[in-house]
Amino acid sequence: MTQIFKTMLAGREVTVETGTLAQQTNGSAFVSYGDTQILITACMSKEPKSNADFFPLSVNYEEKLYSVGKIPGGFLKREGKASEQATLHSRLIDRALRPLFDKGCRNDVQVIATVMSVDHDNAPEIAALFGCSLAVCISDIPFDGPVAAVNIGLVDGQFVVNPTSAQREVSALDLTVAGTEDAVLMVEAGANEVDEETMIKAILFAQQELQPLIQLQKEVVAAVGKEKADIPYYRPLAEIEEKVFPVSYDKLKEVIVTDDKVLRNDLIDAARAEVKEMFIEEYPENAMDIDEVFTKALKKLIRNMITFENVRPDGRKITEIRKITCEAGRLRRAHGSAVFTRGQTQVLSAVTLGQLREEQILDGVGEEESKRYIHHYNFPPYSTGETGALRSPGRREIGHGALAERALLPVIPSAEEFPYTIRVVSEVLSSNGSTSQASVCGSTLSLMDAGVPIKAAVAGIAMGLIKEEDSVVVLSDIQGLEDFYGDMDFKVAGTSRGITAIQMDIKIHGIDEQILTQALHQAKEGRMFIMGKMLETLPEPRTEMSPYAPRVISMQIPVDKIREVIGTGGKVINQIIADTGVKIDITDDGMVYIMSVDMAGAEKAKAIIEDIIREIEVGDIYTGKITRILPIGAFMELPGGKEGLIHISKIAHERVEVVEDYLKVGDITTAKVIEIKQGKYDLSRKALLPVPEGMEAEKKNNNRNNNRNRNNNKNNNKKDNE
């Protein structure tokens, strides 16, 4: 039976329809927010996945291009691999939902949000996250929800809930917060150097503003919700836990404290093998249980050490940053490069500068159609000392690259200031915590090394949290173990003036204002320390670009001359490129960008374009190719695709009987404009040629004789009249 539920959010109606669509699922809902409409389905396998040692949850955000009236590009004309934006939205929803499932669940759970209609004033990812939570809540899938999210903008100093498209254009903040009725679960933000206090207020404001969506879910669950299924959860045998845990804990205490990740992992693996050997004979069918209990002991040990002893696995203090080293200019032929090392985390970032037309074209349902600053992040298996297949980037790589891109975007100069497409690639060479923030730091240095005039340096840091009962410890610069066994991964990037990007994931059921405030202020202190180390290596962008980087000459031409510079079918501009070896971009407003490593070629191309746009006047001199031959003369090309006629009498000083004796098609010659009549140009070649020796005297005698004849004629006429 169809049922419809409604509420208001940011002055716009949210509608939920249940009982009509996709009825073979465990739970489904059709959500409308303005004209944005999304179908959400939730399904769970009937049996648990055998031998799985993790909770198999998958969240998919599926963009359909019919939702914005587009036909997909390419030969197949159908949606293919998820766009980068769709991948990021899938991650966003996953990070909000995952903490609210029991980690012992081994049944496959799949949640799919199919975007069917998009109204850009009403963000589809916000409606999708709400709908995914709702679909699971009303299903029989065990879930500790509901959860919802809102987007917060900052326009004219005021917070705006779910800003419209026009408001997003001028907003200094793009903040998405997911939370439950009581606490914040997930934060994602890009900002234009927003200060910590404003960010805290925005996050807490968002937590309050998402409550109507929480209450609507409760209303729908009360009306149509199913009874939760009684599924088996994976738990180690109590007997095994009782025996294995204390032994594991004691053995781990002997090996856990070392600042060398590789050595520590080897020692932990050895302890694990020793414990397994001790108990596997007694419990031959329970190797997974022994492993699970050993891991629980490791987690408990790390958390107890940090919480009650203030000792971290590598011996650092709670707020201490690992040793930092920076190197700029590592790669000789790259346009800019840098290596950033923090402890055993190391990232090499490389910059490539290209012409504006090389910007990335985006094929998705979003409003943005292209971008000229691109950041890519690669995480090869050798970065953790392992082997593995080299595949295309996964969700993690795409997410970390997007986070670093968002962190640096506010300081990237505009196309008018720096007319290049900019691509930065961060290669993770070694990983032990927060490689995404290391890529922020490495990319800042590589951009400065390339001579990109960024507005300020950006540094990033990852914060952690250990919460045991009433004891709370916020960690600065977390490493891998502290991230994996901690309660929070809070990445903060920014300049000395403020925050440019945030990503926060919570593994517990939310954090409060006190923890949030402490984490952000502690992050600022760490960020400033890291930035100081970076600026010791390279205090500002280089004034000289790499000799291998292309240079750009820009010029403005009248809009009505663009067609002349391009020519029919691109004939003129392609010829300029072929003759000079440059790359040329022309914008609709008449800005011309000429790019070349060879400045002589760029200057030559500029001179050719200036000739093309210059109005042809009598007295101008041009060099061009002969395009046609007629009995009356030769036609020579002029700038802008025009032609001028060199009459047979204007080819040479001597009498010309046959044009081809002097000029042939394809010859390059120089001529002077002697007359312009009704858009036709008469040229003279002989006007620029020296008069042959002897011809000047003959010419003078001829002139003298002509004058004498004219005078004689006048006298004879006078006598006749008398």
C-alpha cells in the first residue's frame, strides 16, 4: 500500500513515498526534495558470507544522465563507470551508515541510491543519504539508525542550510555534516580559509538543522517499518576469548612500542603466529577466532596505553608530530616536484602545466562541466611493503585525491592570473598514516617549485581519538595503528589564515562539542608546525619556471575577429600552429593564449595573429603565398583569409608577357597595398623592387620626351586657334 510522508527542510518540501516501487527489496523508498528524486533500495543476503572476517556492506550512488536531460557520450550511449563525483557521494553515504551497523554482521548488505531526477537547487547527495538511512530503517536489516545530513553554506557571514545553486557560487563554505539525533557522525568540507570557531559553529548548526529528517524517519518507521531480522553475528567463542586474550595482551606488551612500522609489524606477526601455535591444536576449527581475539587484544592494548599511560606505539607524546623532511625539485624534467616525508609516510608530488583546453571535462549530473586544477592520488602496493595488482584507482584513491584537490583549490590562481591547466599527481612511496594530508603538503611544495603563484601555503594533518569510558584523548598526527584501532580519523587542511578542507569519520556513535573543539584547535597547532617545516625548504613560489615548462603569451582580440584567426574549418589557426610549433587557445571573449616552450615561436605566432586582426590599409606591406594565377595577374594571400591581386603590370618594372615567368602558385612574395576598392585589394610587387640599372635613365628620357611632346602639342593647338 502506497504511503506518503512529508516534512520541510530549508524551506523546501521533502516527500517520502513507500509501498509502490521496488517491492522485492528488504526496504525501499522514493525520496523527492524539490524536483530532485531518488529511488533507494536496501537488500540483505539470507545467509551470512562464510569465512568473512569483515562486514560486507556496499553502498552505490548511481547517476542516471536522463535525470538532467543528457545523453551519455561515447559509442555505447549508456552510463558506464561511475563518475568521480558519484564515487565520492557513494563514499560519503557509506561513511555515515557504516558505524551504525554491528561489525559482527556477515550477511551481505547492499544499499543503492538511483538518481532519477536532479534539481541543482536541491543537492541529490543529501536526499540520497537521508533515503539510504530510511530504506534500511524501515527494512528488516538490523541497523542502529536513523542518520541524516545537511549541507551548510556561508553567504555574507550567515549560515545557509542546503544552499541553492546561486548561493553555492558565492559561499565561502561547502560543509556536509551527517549525524544522528544526538551526535555528529561524519563531516566533509571545503572552505575558503574559514577560521576554527566558525567551522565549529557551522558543524553544530548543521547537527541541529538535520533533525527534521531524523524525526521524519522515525515517523515512517513507526508507520511502515518491518520487524528486524534475527541474524547470526560473528563472535569468537567465549572460551577462546577467555584463554587467548590475556596471553596475547602480555606478548604484545613486549613488542608494541617502536617507531619502526616494519619492525613492529614483524614483531606483531611473530607474536600472532606464536599465539596461534599455542592454541590451534586445542581449537583446530577456530583459527579465525584465535586471530580475532589476538586483534582485540592488540586494539585494547593500544587504547589502554594511550588513554591511561599517555604512551603511543612509537613513543611520541600525545600532540607530538613525527619528524618532517621536505625536498623540492626532485624530478629534473617535471614542471615542478617535491617529496614530503613525515615519519614513515612519504609522498612525491609532481606538477604538469598545460594549455587551458586540456582542462578535465566532467560527464555527470552535476553543474560543473570542467575543471582546470586536477589532483590525482596513487597508492601502489609497495607503499606498504606488499605485493599486489596495479589496477585503476579505487574509491579510496579517488577520495584522497579529491580531498587534497579541495584543500588546495582556494589558493590556486585564476585562469586570468595564471592561464594554465594544472595537474598534480601524488605518488605514495611509503605509508604509515595520513597519506592524504602528506599529499596536501607535498603538492603545495611542488606547486611552489613549479612557479605557480599560489595565494598561500596549505598544510594538512590527521587527528585521532581514543575514548574509553570517561577518558578521552585527542591525538595529533596519527599513524596507521592509531587510525585503525582508534575512534576517529579527522583530517584538517588549511593555510595560516584558516581551514580549506576537512574530512572526519567517526567509528563510535558520534562526538560532542568539546571533543570537536579540542580536535580542531589541536589540529591548527600541528598544522602550523608542519607548515613551518615546509616553508623552511621553500618559503614562496619560485619566480622562474622550469625550462621545460611551457610559457604563455596572452593577447586580446576583437570578438568579431575570432573567426578570421581560426579560419574556415580551423585552416588559419592550424597553419599558425604548424608554422610556429605553438599551442593556441581562444576564448569566446577574445582572449588568446599562445603556449610554447620556445618563446621565439610564441612571439612569431603573436605577430601573425596581430597581422590577421589588423585592418588592411593602403601602404601596408605583406608577405604571403601565391594562391592563384590568371592571365591578368597573380592572387596573393593576405591576413584573415583575404586575397589581393598583383596585376600583371605591377609584377615587375619590365614588361611582363606571361605571369608564370615571374610567379607560380605556392611562391612566397612581398607586395604593397596600393588601392582598396569595394573590399578588393590591389597590390604591387614592383613597388618594392629596385629599378634595374639603365632602366632609371631610360625612364627619365621617356618622361622628358613625353613632356616635350605634350608641350609641342599645346603649342600646335595654340597656333591653330590663332
